[in-house]
Amino acid sequence: MSTHVGRAPAVIVPLHAAHADEVLAIYQAGIDAGNATFETSPPTWESFDTAKLPEHRFAALDDDGTVVGWAAVTPVSNRPAYAGVVEHSVYIHPGARGRGIASA
């Protein structure tokens, strides 16, 4: 449940290529803030799409359908000993922080 009074956090939907521009812009905002990744620029959509497990990618949509956050996972290794072990990413648009979206 959101702690932001009077506003639902977001609607969570599977993340698709149609969300690419907004997802990568939010990724860039995380890079610009300096606290989200060691990367210096977001990947291309093709690289993002290839790296993230398709069944574990979600977009958080605002009331008007705008992507305000996303979550995705990447396998840490292809080695059998690491089967099921992932690195997760959760990015929230700076203007949507504090609404409980990451928890949703």
C-alpha cells in the first residue's frame, strides 16, 4: 500500500518493448543521480531486452499509462551452481518517488 496520501502507487504490468523509451529514460535518470548503477549510459533496448529475464520484467504505470518505474532481473551466471540466482534492478522515475511504487 502506498504511503502517499490519496494516490495509488501504480499499476504493475509486464514490461514490453512499447515501454522501451520510458524505461531507458528512467535508467538514465538513475545514472545521472549517481546511485543506481556503475554504468555510465543506459544500454540499447536490444541489449536490455537480451540481458533481462522476460518472465521477470515489470513496468509501473501511472494513471495515464506513463511508465513511472520498472523492475527486472538478470541471471548472475550461466553456471549450474548459480541456477535461479539473479541480480535485480528497481528504478523509479525521480518525480514518482515516495509513492510506494518500488514496494508494489
